Amino acid sequence: MLRILATIKKEWLLLMRDKAGLALLFIMPVVLITVMAVIQDAPFKDYQEVKFDILTVDNDHGRLARYIKQGLGNTGQFNMLDSLNGQPITTEDAIRRVNTGEYKISIIIPKGATASIVSNANKIVNDISKRMGLPSQLPVKVGNDSLNVQVYFDPAAKKAFRSAIHQAIDNFLTQVETDLLLERIRQQLRNKDSLSTDTFPAIRLKAVGLVEQTTSQEKKIDVISNSVQHNVPAWSIFAMFFIVISIAGNMIREREDGSLLRMKLIPGSYLQILTGKMFFFVSICVVQFYLMILVGMYLLPVLDLPKLALGRDHFAAFVTAVSIGLAATSYGILVGTVFSTPNQALSFGAISIVILSAIGGIWIPLDIMPENIQFMGRLSPLSWGLDAINDLYLRNGGLRMILPEIGRLLAFCLVMLGVAAWWEKRRMA
């Protein structure tokens, strides 16, 4: 027990004297999380959270333009602009402004577009009436000229963005054509039975709707993945693993100045020294984790970023933090045991953590990486920790759900300590 307490006291004194190390463990992660959350906020935002200005040129002045303007405007995603500085937007001006990147989208509605839709609806109704033995009364436009609503995008716009906008506009075109067709059908049926003119029921096509439900059977927590939900846990794990630098540096200095030898002379086993070291640095990791959680909950909202949402099982989150701390500390002990000089240990430790974090989904979500990188990323202990946090915070899971990730982290810890013990024994032989 004396060895454990002596080790904890020694590590505490060393940490308090190392001002740069304190900054590395606590201040650097706060700055890192804040910066990464701010710069990645826009890429993580859903289109529903971003408003785009759409230049609209209405050469038709009919129902189609009203449908498109009202439909896109009511989504809350778009500002429909048909004039700039009090002057109506022309086709040439809209194309020029979009091509230069001043605006992202422009919609040009051709003259006669609504009339063409009405004529097509009348033709369909006349064909139906003819088959029913009713007189064809609705006027039909002569000729088969095809008109197209033209959409112009900023040449730098991403393909996914183009596809989403194109699909939305196409849905409104289908909607106006369907509404006009149903209107003509109702009109023909009223003409057939004039007694029911005032009471003729409306025709509706949408008999089945669409509603989004939560996948969890537990109490629903409305959380979506955003820059804060990704960056706070991700970079917290990165900071916890960066404790490798402090651990490895301390262990090498202990060997060089003889303090390790003096501690080994205290009655007891070397395992007690490792236990004290593990307890101290795992505690530091847990403090780091919850400090970053407080940053996500209280500091980032001040910067107009989303507030970090926590799951329902706080005990499972604590177990996860301890497990990640154990994995990080054991890795640091291995690095400090294997390498003989501070330069070797610090260089290898820093570079290896950066690589493990890059492939483990810390910088960007693992799901959007190439498949071969995803396979390697699944082997990273940082990825296991991040998966566990996502299960708790985004999927509203509990301790049972994260047991596989916790098992991998603890197994990684045991393997690292086992290799370190074998290497130390080999060194002493």
C-alpha cells in the first residue's frame, strides 16, 4: 500500500511542477475541441439548418411559379429572391451571379409553363371523358412544345446538394400537375351531376403518409449528429490518449535519475508501483473527459454552437471514461517501457496517437472513409471508445449496449501491460 501511495504522490508532484504538461493535458484539449467544433459546424449541419438564397426569374406569372416559391419558401431552408436592390432579376443577371458564386442557385420559370401544364391536364381529362361517354369540353393547346424549368447551380456546388435541390423542385412540379389534373376531373364530374355541385367531395391522392419515428424503445432523446456531438467526445478521447506523452516521459526520467530504482527498494512488488501509476493517470483521464463534457455543455453554446446532449445512462458513461483511461494509460506505460530516450518515446507516442486517431474516426466520422481505411480504423482503440460514446449519447443506449467496446478496451489494456511487463523483465535480465 505504501508503494501505491508513494507512486501517486510522486506523480502528483511531477505533474504540478510540469506547467507545460498541465497545459498539454487540460488547456490544449479545450482549445482543440472549441476550434474543431467551430470550423466543422457548417459541414455537419443538415440542409434544414442552413438557409440558401435562390434567385427566381418568373417569366410565366402563373400557378407553377407560386407553387415553387411557396413550397420552397415554406420549408424554412430557402429565401426566394425575385428582385435585388428594388429591381426585378433578369435571366442574364441571375445566370451571371450564380456563375460567379455570388449565389448558389437560380430557377428560371419559362413563359407559358402553367398553360402547358393546364393543357396537358385538359387533354388527359378529355381522354377520360371520351372513354366514359362524356363530351370533351376542356380546351387543349395545339402543338407539343416541351417546356422546362431551368435550374442553375454554382459550379462549385457539391453533387449531393444539387441532387437534393433538384429533387425538391421536381416534387413541386409533380404536385402542381397533379393538383391541376384533379381540379379538371372534379370540374367534369360536377358538370355531369350539377345537383351535387356544392357538396361534391374533394379528391385526394395521398392516402398513406410518412412520419419519422425513433429507433429506440426507451424514452426518446431528440439528438442528431452535429459538430459538437462528434467533436467533443472524439477530441476528448484524443486528449486522453495524449497522456502517453506525460507517462512515457516520466518513466524514462525515473530510470535516468534513479528514482525508479529507489521505489523498487521499498518492500513490495513492482505491480504496486504500476497500480499507483495507473490509478493516478486514469484519474487524470477521467477528469479530462468530464472537463471536455462541461465545455460542450456550457462553453460551446456561448459560441452559437449546439449544446452537447448526454444520454440517459451516466454510470455507463463513467465506465466508458474509465475504460478509455485504462487503455490510454497502459499504452503510455508500454511506450515508456520500450523506449530508452525521451525523444524516441515522445516522437513515437505523438505520431502513433495521431495515426490511430486519424484512422479511428476522430478527425472525421469513420463511416465516410474508404472501406479499407474503415477496416483498419475498427482496430483502433480510439474508435472503440468513440463507438461506445456514440452508443450512449446518440443511440440512447445503456451499459449492456457498450459491453463489446468496453471489453475491447480492457483487453487492449491487459495486452499492453503484459507486453510492458515482459519487456521490463527482459531489460532487467
